[in-house]
Amino acid sequence: MCTPFRVCLLLLGLHTLALAVFGRRETRNVLFIIADDLRTSLGCYGDSVVKSPNIDQLASKSQVFLNAYAQQAVCAPSRTSMLTSRRPDTTRLYDFNSYWRVHSGNYTTLPQYFKDRGYFTMSVGKVFHPGIASNYTDDYPYSWSTPAYHPPSFRYEKKKVCKGEDGKLHANLLCAVDVAEQPGGTLPDLESTDKAVQLLKSRANKDDPFFLAVGFHKPHIPFRIPQEYLSLYPIEQMTLAPDPDVPKRLPPVAYNPWVDVRKRDDVQKLNISFPYGPVPEDFQLRIRQYYYAAVSYMDAQVGRLVSALDDLGLTNTTVVVFTSDHGWSLGEHGDWAKYSNFDVTTRVPLIFYVPGLTAQYDWLGESTFPFIDVLTQSEYHFKYDTVRRQLVELVDVFPTVSHMAGLRAPKPCADVSFQEELCTEGHNLAYTFQHVETGKNEEAVSFSQYPRPADTPQMNSDLPDLKDIKVMGYSVRSWDYRYTLWLGFNPKTFQVNVSDVHAGELYVLADDPTEDNNVYSDFDHSVMKNMASLPPTVSLQMRMKLQLLYLTAGMKTSTRKKMTRINYSRWSDRDKCKGNVDG
């Protein structure tokens, strides 16, 4: 018999709450958060410079995939690929100028999948890429139960709203502002957070579950951010990228000349030669300072958003996913954008909070995600227990979110799936939540790709229109290597010519973690002829995996063992979160 009586009531209440929560497991809510151009510059990914306490706090209660990769390092193709779980060669979207439902196939999207199963689905900010890539409606009404919300102040994002040293307003890359002086007295991500919290409040007491997607615009350029966040990163403490020069053995087709950065008023004043011409070191430091400040500003919005789950009693019933569409170069390889196949542009954060699985249910009403003001809190201690180092991809997000929310994940696609509306070209990662990693997975790889209009840098190399694409760079990332082939591509037939090799890259990551020493020409490539003779039913991904195995098979066993040991240690050390984050 329980004594005292109040303890019995408490236990009965906890039991009733547990039944209610587990009863809703099949209808868990989903809060899906996606940042724009965010590389893995987060404390929980081992970055010692950044201040990201709110995302780190989320990570401490989540499962974190340390090696997740985008399928194409540019907004519209990446978001379309992730949200349909189809690779760019299936969506046939490599630029910003077509709508996949008309252009390639009427593919079911992640939010549509939830909407069709009784969820109320909502979009705030940049989730799908706006414009023709999502039919000028953010794929409404297919994907959303209500029209998507875009912050009104975003219309000023590329306008002359940045006060320069001359006192005049400019359209600058570096744009720290007094928010009160901006049009409307606000900024897009502030408005998006306000709207998202409002929508959470409106759904808190509804019977039907919700899927709320929130897309933050930062740290995408221009760096129009509240000026106070710069104080977190004194310019005298900033450092250059470890590899700020264009690698000597980098094929010209692999280089992207960051044209959109060059168009900004403050960058144009620098008179940087096209295409390789280095940014002055003092300006490099400022770009890095502003990028990190933009990450901290975005982190604050994430903190406001997830803390609202606590305030509304939704933490126990809501899966939270945090990711990005792709990374961004901060001077690595002499580059200042995305638009490539390197790790800095294809690797993204991927964090899953699943109540009762990645963290204990909160039975006592304590806050799971209290808001942390990075501007005033100097130190934050957090746990970091659940990480996965195996390679995963953004096409894996759709089936994994579905499963973790209690829905059946879509079936895997056939080799040719243009006629299939619902299937996944990714993998359901649900099994990783149940098993502890015992070592590296030799078989796991990720695939990324990027189109080019020519073999040398052009003004449209970053963003070629479909009709101008002549070369497609396909990249395989394994645990030990990155292997990239630049192959002839026909934009009219969408066919790649595996025999037409324009250039190749091979990076041995144990010795070259920043991918600066291309050793492709050091290996025997006679295998290419054999690969070209494989049956046409063999996928390009399988061909490249076989090529990579062949190219590296001749390495001495002792060298391979040494590389494996060094590589595993490197990942473990670099990606281990610190015990605190300095503010």
C-alpha cells in the first residue's frame, strides 16, 4: 500500500500521463527546423570558436549524426531532394528553374506524407526554395494544410539597408544592423520565430497532430544580422581558414568562383580578380566573424522555438529535427560559397530529438530546453551522449522522420523510379537509435553532385541553368576517401557519359582531412574502361564505389591499417563536443 496518500496520487498521475504519451506515439508531432547554408560550425560538432548553446543543448538530448551529407550543395536542388527523398538525378532539378511535379514526376513530399495521414502541416520561412522550384506556392496545397508563411521583412534582404562607413546605405555582404532602424523594425528570422511560436500555441490543444517546418534564413548571405552578435567574436581573435589557397592539383572544373559574393557592394570595392583572386586577409577575417555571428543569431531563434515546446507542454509529444540544406566555405580552398563537392559544402548538421528515446520524458514539469541567451551567458555545460559517426545522407531524413513519428516509412525506390510517386532513395536510420556503434562502417558512403557549364571557371559556374550544363561532378564520400569524377552530361536527355571523364579527384582523408592534395593522377585508371563496359543497369553510384575500391586496393595493408587508425581517432577527437561552451 502506498503512503502517504499524496505519493499514490503522484504515481497514479504519472502512470496516466505515461499511458497518454505512449498512446500518442503513433501520432507524435514533428518540429522540423532547417537552417540555410549552415556548415557544421556548431559546438556539438567540435567547433571551438562558435557560440551555439541552444543547438548544443538540443543536441545533448538528441541523437546526432556527425557525418551527414547533402546531395547537392545549393538550396533548391538540395531541399527538393531532401523533402522528396529523391536524388537530383531523379528530381532532375540542378538549378532553380523547374518544378519537379511537372519536370520529372509527381513525387510525394515529406510534409505531404504527413498531411495525407491526418497531420496538420505548416510551413514558416524558407523550407522549400521559393519561386518556380516549388511552383511559387511552396508546394501548397500538396504539402501544407495552410498557405506557407514568409516573413514580410525578407523583401529587404538584398536591398540597400546596410549602413556603410560613408554613412550611406549599401547592399553589402557584411551587414550588421541596428534592428530598430531596419524597415519594419525587425528581421526575417525574428518574424519567422514569432510566427512559428504563434502556430505552436494554436495547435497545443488540438486533437490532430501537427508537422511544423521552420526554415531560418541565416547564416545565408548577406550577413544582415543584429549588430550585437558581433561582440561574441572579437576580430583580433578570428583566424583564417587552415587552407586559404586554391590547391595546386585542383582541377579547374572543380573550382567555383563565388560570383554571388562578388556582387555585393563592399566586395566589389575590393577589386578582386576573377576567378581565383584572393580576398584580402583582413576582409577574410571579417567574413568569418560575420558568419559565426550569424550562426549565433540563428541559434538564439532555435532556442526561442524549442523553449516554446516546454512552455506549451509539447516536449513529450514532439519529435524535433534540426538540419541544414548544405554547408558553406569560409576561405577553405580559396573559396567563399557553396557550389562544390567538398566536405565543407556538403557536410551538414543532422540532429534528432525523440522524446522517451533520446531523452527521458519530463514527468515533473521541468524545462527540457530552457532558452539560453548567448549574449549574456558566458558558459554552458551540456551532456553529449548519443552520436553516430557513420555516413548518412539528407535523402535519409524523410523515411527516418516518418518512422520516428510513428508512421510507416516509405518503401525503397526501384532502380528506375520516375513513375513512382511515393518511395525513398534514402535509408531509414531508425535502427541507429537502438544500437551502439562499435566502429566505422566500411560499406557506408554518401553521394553528392554538382553541375558545371565548362571545364574552367565561368561567370555561371556556380549556378548554371539546365541548358548550359555540360559536365556533372559526381562525388562519393567514404570513411577514408572522397572520390569525385567530372563526367560529360547531356542536359536535353539527362544522360551522363561514364566514358567521358573530364577530370578526377581523390583525397586520402587520414593524411589530408581538408581535401587539399588531389592524388587522383597517382593511380592507375585503366579500370575506367572496364567500368564503362558494365551493363547499363549498374547504377552510377555502384560504378563509382567499385572504382574507388579498385583505385585504393593497391595500397599496402600496413598503410591502410595506419590510415584507418588515424582516421577513426581524427573523427573521435574532432567531433567530440567539449564539456562547455564559452560565451
